[in-house]
Amino acid sequence: MTHKVKYDDLTKYERARLVGARALQLAMGAPPLIGVPEKSINAVLLAKAEFEKKAIPLQVIRAA
């Protein structure tokens, strides 16, 4: 049995995995899902900002 995990219930390891995966996507040219400041911003910082705004389009599914 599996279930989806809400943002508030993520472990620090799951958070790191989501931010890392999203940062890789951004570094490879994926469009950002939040407004980007005029200054050039690093992919990891942008991924963290997307995570804080709950805009990362990834899901965590845990096995029971």
C-alpha cells in the first residue's frame, strides 16, 4: 500500500531530494514556476524558493 505525502509531512531527506531534483531540472533548462528576480539566481536557490511556495511539481509516494 502506498500513499502520497503532504508538504508538511516530508522528512528532511525527502525535502532535500525534491529540491535537488528540481534544481537539476532548472539547471538543464526547465522554466521556473515562480517569478524570478532580475538578477541571475542559482538553480538551487530558485528550487528552494519554489519549494517554500509549494510550487514544485513533484510528488513523494511512500510505501507502507
